[in-house]
Amino acid sequence: MKKILQGDNLSVLRTLPRAFARLAYIDPPFNTGRTQARERMHVKSAADGERVGFGGRRYAVERLESPTYEDDFDDYISFLMARIEEALPCLTADGSLFVHLDYREVHHAKVALDRLLGRDRFRNEIIWAYDFGGRPKRWWPAKHDSILWYVLDPKRYVFQFDEMDRIPYMAPGLVGKEKAARGKTPTDVWWHTIVPTGGKEKTGYPTQKPLGVLERIIKVHTEPGDIVLDFFAGSGTTGEAAARHDRGFVLIDDNPEAIAVMSKRLAAWDPEVVETTERTNLVWDPKT
């Protein structure tokens, strides 16, 4: 199953089948209080170009139209929790929920999720650390996000330890050749670069998250053939990570620019794109 659903996620979630997804991952707006945008440009060699590069070569720059969205909420936690509550029935009994936030709201979300699900269903706060972007001189630069992991059943959930990608030892000479070659188990702090500015992975969509982070989550917390739900789908990273590892996906977003980016990005997997309304009746067989 590979579906992209365009519509308000609160309304769409209410129409989805029950217990069809093994995993829900969301990267909602962070409530930054500003318009989110990512500048895109096309650069080509030109004798009278405005930019000067290596060896004195000049380049002309064409700035491209880029997707944007407003990231400012009067009552952010109510906005977020209403959608999470509607999503929970979509998860299987052994399913997991991952909520990706930053320092602005993660502490409020953690308290709200503990109240909704119970503290016994909380498993980890994963710190995704990176090292790019601006560095202010009046406070410590914020270079990490938090990903909260909850399970529906603390005694029964998917955690495929052997599917975990290993990471290099910082001092391989201290552990022996065999251990050094195998690498070590990641902890709850994940060092991973952001999406490279000039990389093939980049879609131009603001706040796009790297494939490597989503692939780790999906490989460990689902099995081949499972379905992954993302109801703040944005650029479609969750869908690509799922499809690359033989999982299905259901992606929801109401931004037409996001739908266009996802449709192009995921075209190789031929997803069904559905424009939903309040009267849309979404019924399908999760096994197909």
C-alpha cells in the first residue's frame, strides 16, 4: 500500500481504517513563530554573473520559487494532541509512535503524551544531533532535535535489534579488529548530518529531514510488508524510507506544494494520490 492523501490531517485521520499501521512517525511544525521557507537557486556559468567562484569564474544565479508554510500557533499543544489522538486507533496493538520536535515544544508535548498514553508507554527520547547552520554569539547554538518514542503496549512492540545500522568506534584501536569492523550499537543520541544543500536527496521543501534518520527508525520498528503512517508528511521522507525497505506508506498533508513534491519524489513507487474531502470514505484492505 502506497498512498498520498491531500487534506486536513485531523479530518483525514478520522476516516482511516483502524489498526493498519505498525508505526506512526510525525515531524509536525515546530511552532517557531515564523514562516518556514528554504531558498532554492539555479547557478550557471556566465561571464557577467553576480557571483565569483574558484579561479575568478563568474556565475549567474536564478532564485527559484520555494515551498513555504506558516509556523505559528496560538495553542500548539492542543493542535498537536488532537491529531495524535485521532491517529492512535490507526496503529496496530504492537505499534509505535514517534514525535519529532525541537526545544521549543518538546517538553510540553512530553507531558501531554504522558497524560494521554501513560508514562509506562514512553520508551526513549532520541536526540538527533547535527552540526550545520548559523552559530549565534549570545547563546549556545541549538543543534539538535528530540524524537519521542511511545509504544501502545509496553510488553509487546517491534524492536528489530539486528536491523540496526552500526556506527564506527571513535577509538577502534582499543576494541580489537573484530569489534571495530562490526561497529557499535547506536545510543539514544544520533549524530547525522542534515540534508546536504547540493545533495541528490534535497527536494527544496523547508524542514526536510534526512533519509538516514527515518531509515533507522523504520528498519528497527517495523518489518517488511508493514505500513508506516505520517500525517505531517511534508517532503515525503517517511514514504521514501519506507518504500526503500519494502514497507508501505500512508502520507497526509494539506499543502498542495508538499503533495507536488511527494508525488514527484515517490513516482518510482507509483503511489495513489487522493484529494480528500469531509465526505471522502477511505476504505482499503491493509494487506494489499
